[in-house]
Amino acid sequence: MNRLTLLTTRECHLCGAAREALDRVTAETGEPWTEVDVADDAKLARDYGDRLPVLLLDGKEHGYWDVDVPRLLKDLQVPPA
């Protein structure tokens, strides 16, 4: 299971920039990420739908609307709990 999950949905105007940021993080760290469309999960859509994209690190919300790359790089140095 990947440590990084990007929650998105169709027609998300900020999701492209979040994908690009995560691709840069992967290039630097080797840490892969997955993408989940909340439209396929009613609970995720209800919980996160108004804040997309949302980045989860180790299953916990790390941020939304954009990816704070410096903070994410720092937080990825901490092993998962």
C-alpha cells in the first residue's frame, strides 16, 4: 500500500497541479502515490468532496487544495506509524 493517496474527482481544476507536485516528490524520493476518485465512494465524497484535491499521508489528511511539497518531503522522512 502506498503512503501517499491523492483524492480527486472529475472536473477538479486543482487536481492537475497536485498530480504534478506528487510526480516531483516521487522523482525526488521514489515514494509512489495513488489516485482515488471520490465519485466512486459515497463516504469519501461526503467527507472530502468540498476540499479536493486532498492528499493523504499514511491514511491521514496531510493537506487539501494544493500539495505543500517542502512539508511533504519533510514528513515523508518519518517512518509510518
